Amino acid sequence: MTYRVCFVCTGNICRSPMAESVFRARVEEAGLAEAVEVDSAGTGGWHEGHSADPRTVAVLEDHGYDSDHTARQFRASWFPALDLVIALDESHLRELRRLAPTPADVAKVRLLRSYDPAADELDVPDPYYGGTEGFEECLEMVEAASEGLLAAVRERVEEQAV
């Protein structure tokens, strides 16, 4: 059975595609690519069909990550097929919980940085209106949280296999 994770930010061109690329790399490194599917979307559809922001692409490529991405909007109808929906900040968390059709779906929604024990702030700030340094900072936060997220997902995958 495939375990499905979807990262969600505002427009699906900065933070969530970055998280998707980083986490997919972690999943592949862990040998879990056959068991875990990684995706991303935005709470809004302004950028549907577009590539990731060029600054996101540049930072990902500079750090050896895949940057192939097409933006899309998250749909409430996806909840039954997803195991974990990862919000990049509190506004996404609230919106996703509002969209969730059942209490079980609400429980699937988590903040990315909640998986980083060193995080003192749980939001990943939106780098869109700033410069490259904001995208680099975003990548650092995503990478730091991805290790804890991978451990949690690995545990769930192993439980499903039993």
C-alpha cells in the first residue's frame, strides 16, 4: 500500500514545491520510493499550470534537488486518497482543516516544522516577496523538518506493512 504525502502552501510555486522536492529526495535516499508518494499543491489556484518560481528552481538546483514542477490547487476531494497533508504555515493549516470533510481528514493535516524539534517558530515564511536569501532560508527549514517527517512516515509505512 502506498503512503501519500502532499505539501501545501499558498500558490504552489515556492514553499510546497521546495518541500516536495526535498522530501522526495529523502524518501528515495531511504529506499522508500516504492512505498511513499510525494506531491504538492496550493490553497489557491492563481498559479495553476505554471512552473515553480525561478528562485525556487535556482535554489533547488544549486543544492542538487529536482526542480520539475507544475503548480495546482489543493482539492478537498483529495483527502480520502492522502495519508498526510503537510501545511507550510498556520494559514494553510487553518484552510486545510476547514476543507477537510471528516474529523479523520482534519487529523491528517500537520505543520511541516512540527517535525523539527529545534524549530522555535512553526511557520515557514513565504519567500515570494523577498530575495534569494529568503529561498535559501526556506530550504534550510524544509531540510531540517524533513528528517523528522521521514522518521514519522517510515514508522507509518512499516506499520502498514505488518
